[in-house]
Amino acid sequence: MKRASFILALACLSVSACTGDKIPTGSEPSGPAILASIPPFPTVDPNAPLVAPAGNHLPVLESTVTPDPSEGTPGFRLNATMCGSFDPDGDDITYRFKFGDGVDFDSHSCASSNKYNNVGKFNAYFCVSDGYDKHEVCRRQIIVIRAPR
């Protein structure tokens, strides 16, 4: 037991304070120690939009929907392609399919389709982006699904 107490006492002496005890150092500062001012690391919000560099151009959207005109009855399938789209600066592009009925997604694939099951008028948007803030070009397509006769 004496050996364990001795080791604990040594451990307390090896740090500046142990369970509230203070080890005298000779000359005590009158206030808190002043640490050198180290600037913090800059933080970057990973969700912040990327700002396009000067001279960067909008991507060029080339889209086709079939059938056109886009109308039918429930079960109607719309096919959309943006495979002719490109970015004049050579940036990678992302395709956004917003079919207007709640189906909305981004893709690296330039073509998709959607089946409309409900009667209504839907505003679909087909967009291409080069990943920079406000660098999205869209085409709007109105889809009309009417009740069967």
C-alpha cells in the first residue's frame, strides 16, 4: 500500500496541479498567463456554393423530350435526354431532372424517363450545371395528363 501511495504522490508532482494542489514555482504571475496569439485556421463551409472563376461560361443545354407534345392519360411515360449538352470551359456537368410530380434528382447520366400516374398539369424542368453557383441552365416542359375518356 505504501508503494501505491508513493507512486501516486510522484504522479502528482510531475504535473502542475493534481486534485487542486499547486506546486510552487518561485515567481508566480499576478494574472492569467498570456499566450501568443495564434490565428485560427480558416474554416470552409463544405455546403457553400462554388463561385465561378472569372471568364467561366454557362454550360450549353441541348434537350429533347418525347413524345412531344407531352400529353396523355395516366400511365403516360415521358423520356428526356440532355446528351447533346456540354460546357464550353470543359467543366464536368451534372444533369437535373425535375419531372414536376415530385420526382426530382441530379445525375451524371444525361437521359431519364418518368411515368405520370395522376391527372394534372405538371411543370417539368430539365437542367444542366457545371457545379458553380448560379450556373444552371434549364428548359421548362409542360406535361398535361388528362382523365381517360
